Amino acid sequence: MKLQHSIMVGILDRYADRFTEFQPAKPLETRMAQASTIPGADGVELVYPADLADRDRAAALVQESGLAVSAVNLNVKSDAVWRNGSFTNPDEEIRRQAVDWLTTAMDLAADFGSHLVTVCPLMDGWDYSFQVDYVNQWRWLVDGFRRAMDHRDDVRVSIEYKAYESRTQITVPDVGTTLHLCDRVGSDNLGVTMDVGHALIAGETPAMSAAMAHDAGRLFYVHFNDNNRGWDWDIVPGAVHIWEMVETLFYLDRIGWEGWLAYDVFTKHGDPVQAFDATIRAMEALERLVDKIGRDRLQDLIDNATPAEATAQLITALVD
């Protein structure tokens, strides 16, 4: 499988948690220039509105970088207007604004040639019992995406699910709920961004999540990163779950995946450009490990080996 690597340029910007700033803010010009220097990078994921408020400026920077745009990432979580939700906000006008932002992002995705919008509605959810009206939340979510999908039929929208953060419970927490939402909306152009780290914290097996979304015809986009399943730490793929990463690559190849792999990897240590370089090198090495073990042999382990024997053979492959 030929891996298409995309850099999420927003990650090259400021990075902080509640206590510490790890990376300083940088203008888009700097971040695009940095992305263009990362060996193996084929594309970038741009954020609307942060990166695309000035469309012409962004277009010039993309052209200068020589990189493709893999997707437009719609941010309906950071601005104060979304504090009580975006597509599920109790205020009808704010819900309408969320749809308007999504349709604008769709137009930009067409303009930049990616024809894909990815959106992670992290403020749509709840923190306490009796905080929200679940019946209305779900109805508003379905209605909002239905209205957006009527906007145009040449751009796909991909929902990135996540179990928690910024809400303790998010309305689309896992692959099953997201696929159900897509079915309720009823558009062939609405699908799933399978973020490996989000699958891990949801208690999923990422390869199975990808297989489910593919079977539904709705696997549109993939983010790779890793964590300890306790929190979405966004670290280099394989740092914790090496075999889950290998298995996910194996199944992506098996289902004929030809789309992008975008990297949602933050670093608290050193230069984020170096972290993205390390991420791409790690991903290429994981793909070579799939090649080394052999796809037929991996399938034979699935079909015929005991779990203990399969594990021994996999670990042996690392040192032989």
C-alpha cells in the first residue's frame, strides 16, 4: 500500500494544556513553510476558519509549498460561540451558524481540490445528568447534517468521532454511533474519519473500526496517532500499540484503502517538525514490517494459528 502522508498544519501552531505552553503560536506562512520541509509529506490538512479566513493568501501558500490539500478541518469547538454546542446548541441561530460554517468549509474544500471536509464536534455533548435534552440533541444533529449535505453533492463530509474532550460525553463517541448518524442523515457523501487514537480511547480495535466503516461505504479519512487508552495523548504511532498499528495498516491494505493518512501528533518535547518527520518514518517502518511478515502469512495467522502462536511469530518477526 502506498501511504499518502498529510500534515495537520494546525499542530505546528501553539500547543498548551491547562498548565504549560509547549509550543508557541506561529503564522500560517511559517507553518506551511515548515510542512514543505518534512520528508515524505504529500499533503496538508487546513483548518477553517483559522487557516482559511484569507482564502487567496492560503491558496498562494499551498501552491508555493508544492503540497496537496488532503482535507479542510472544520473547527466548531474553539470559539466562544460554540461553548454550549455547535450542531446541537439550544440556540437555533447558533445551530444555523454551525451549518453555515460547514457549507463554507465544503466550498473551500472544492476550491482547494480536496473535496473533503473533516469535522470533530467536540462541544456537542454533555458533562452532567439532566444537563441536555438528548432527544432534541440527536434531532438537531441529524437535521443540521442533512441541511449541510443538501448544499452540494461533489464534496464529502467526514465526522471524526471522539468519546470525550472537551465534553465528558460527546454525542458521537464511537464508530457505531457515527455510522448510525450517517444512516439517519441518509447521504452517501457523509462518512467517518477514523482517528486511531480516538478509537483506542473508545475501547475499540482500530482495524475493526476501519473495517466496519469501510463495509458501510463510509470510511472517508484516517488520522494516525497513539495513546495509552487513558487519554488522547496524540503521540507517535506505535509508541504504545505497535501491533494495533500494524493490524490497522494490514486491514487498510486489505480493503484497498487509497486515501490519506493524516497525523494528529503533538509534541511536548523539541521541534514539532522533527516529530512529524519521526511520525512519517515510523509509519513507513510499520508498513515495511507488514511487508516483512507478509500479508499472506498474516492472513494465515488469522485463519489458522492459535493466538499464542500468532503472538510468538509476530514478536519473532521483530528480531529475525
